[in-house]
Amino acid sequence: MKKLAYYTLGCKANQYETEAIANEFLKHNFIVVNFSEGADIYLINTCTVTNRADYKSRYIIRKVINYKRINPAVKIIVTGCYTQKDYNLLKEWPEIDYFFHNNEKSHIVSYVLQNNKKIPQKFPLPLSFTRFDELSTDYFTKHTRAFVKIQDGCNYNCAYCIVPLVRGPCRSRCPHNIITQVKRLSENGYKEIVLTGINLGSYRYKLHNYYLLDLIRDISGIESVEQIRISSIEHKFVTDEFIYFLRDNDKICHHFHIPLQTGSNELLKSMRRNYSKEQFKWTIDKIKSAMPDSALGFDVIVGLPGETDKLFAESINFISQIQPAYLHIFPYSQRKGTSAYNLKNQINGKIKSKRIQKLKALNSKFVECFKQEVISKKIILRSILEERRNGYWTGVSDHYLRIYYKSKKAKKGQLLKFISIEKFKDGILVRRSDSN
């Protein structure tokens, strides 16, 4: 049997795509091996959201090229957002056998099995991507929860973001295909479905005027689906109807990951985020009012062009005011082709680092505070048991807290309810709830 090794950089959409491609190879009698092992084919799904992601993408590609120098029979497949952006550079690397742009990943396996090379003269512009590239899988090699990609691309024009330039405009997946896949996944034992996309909230299947909430409603109606998690979603899509449906449906995780980016109105405007911090807070307050136990996480970018000490302090104060459960913190990275790339008042790297450390310290307090709240209020946590670590079963709960559970009878993949006991390691020590 031939061997496949793969490496994914970047977002959950990328992770889903790679798993779907790998699953298709499995159907053709391949086996998946670790990336460090000898493989016949290496698949690299790249990312370009930051300069660091570009560097890591090139590093992994060079690493595989070194494997090929030892074994010239090795085949190398490169795809993803960095490949889309810097294809003219990468196509000059003779060791790479196959290049696929971001809207043809569904064709990778069939093409590779029939052809020795794929090095096109040029890639199409992502603005021409109008069709959702249908990729499905009923098995995940590295996950106990099932990611399901329902949407691709973004119509936003945020000044700092390169994603629309490499992913193209919004495209939404046919709901019939999604529902069919979710049913297969749940029949195969996956207890939790994670809906993901590039701009998830913009999901809209135009043929039927069918929106994200319609899809969630239909998925929650599948009896064998036990838990649904929504990945990152812009606050403008979290409407009253959306909030109340999630509140009243016990299958859906009370976990919202919402991009804030900055707590400064001046920077929100200059980065073309099209909302104010007051509007953002209004949405957060509505979520907290309807679901007081919710885990609310925010993306924050540090060092946006023009971020003075005063504006950073304003952002810190605003974030402290709305008290998230956690933050995902990123340094701003200049991306050529975006309008922010040429803006004046770019922030020095050392200043960014100091601000990041300050925000990380604040984030540690948020995380500990949320843990304590969950423990003191005896909030029931639901979690899939993902793996055993030093005698404890562990997994990420529906409130985005890692649980640790001591049991000899539990089994991997079980979805159970827990009551918190105390803070433990990077999460919470739990016992099984009587309500299971």
C-alpha cells in the first residue's frame, strides 16, 4: 500500500480540506503515516494570513524537498492560501510535482492518480471563484469531533486582511450535501459537529434563500447528532433570533468565538470593520443576558497601523469592560496587496511584543476568572473524551474549557456531562454528572 503524509497550516477550514483529501486517498488504498515517516506522497496545505504563516509554509515545503532528495520517487503536492498568493515564486521550485489553487482541491486525488505533474502557467484570480468546491469526508484521521466546511471566501474588505485576495468571494455549500454528510458522520460515531467556513455567518444558499440558522435548525433535528459547535462568527450575524434559538436548543454549545480585532473606534473605522465598539458590546450583552453561562472568546489584533499608546489603552479598557472568557491574540502582519500595507504609522515590532505580553497577562486573568465562574455556579459541562493524559481522560468542553476526568470505564469518543470540581492543570478537574 502506498503511504500519504500531510501537513496543514492555518484555519479549521484548511484542516477540514486536508482531512477530506486524505480520506479520498484512503479510498484508493493509501495509508496515512506521520509526516516524519517515509511517505510516497506528501500533501501540504499552506496558509498566508501572516508573514509567519508564509515562513512556516516555505519551511515545511523545504523540509519535504529534503526528503525527496533522499528518495526522488517522492511526490509533493502543494495547495492552500500561500500557494495561491505566491504561486509564481513556488512554481520555480522544480522539486514540487503538483500545484492546486484554492478552488480545485476536490480534484487533487483524481488528478494525482492519473498524472505525473501539474504545474500550470498561472493560477486563476480568486475573484473568479464563484462555485463552492465540494469536498466531503465521512472520516477524520486526527479528530474525535467532526469539522464540516459549509462556506468559503469573504466579501468583506477589511484593510489588514489578505483572506479575500486568496480565498475569493463568498460561496456557500449546498445544504443537501451538508445534511447528507452530517448524517453519515453521526452514523459513523462522531458525536460533535463543528460548522466551519472562512466567514461562517455569511452562509446563504441563494437557490433556496437558506441561511446559517436554517442549516443549524435542520442539523439539530437529526436525532443522532448530539452536539453542534459553531466556529468563529462575526457579531453582525448573531441576531436576536439566532441567540434565542441557540439558547433554547440543548444540542448547541454555549461557545461563541467572535472577531473583535480592536476595542478602538478609530482603528475599527480605519481598518474598515464597519461597526463600532458600542455595537459590538450591544451584541455581547444580548448573548450574556440570554445565556449567562456562555463562553465568549474574541480575536484581537495588536499593532494595527496607527495604534498609538492611547488607542491601545482604549482597546484594553474596552476588552476589560466586556470580560471575555478568553482571547486569541495576534500581532498585525503587513500583507502586500491589502490597503493597510501602505498605511503610515506602522508599529515597531518591539512595541507590538510589549503590548502582546500585556494583553496575554490580561487574558490569563480572564481565563482563570471564567474557570472560577464555571466551578462556583456548578455549570454543567459537556465534552467528548478525546484522549488519556497521565491517567486522566481529557477533551474540550462545550464551554471551551479543557476537562480532566479520572475513570477506568470511560471510552474514547464518548460525549458525557460533567460537574466541575476544581481548577486543574490548564483546565478543570470534573466528575461525571448524575444527569447522564
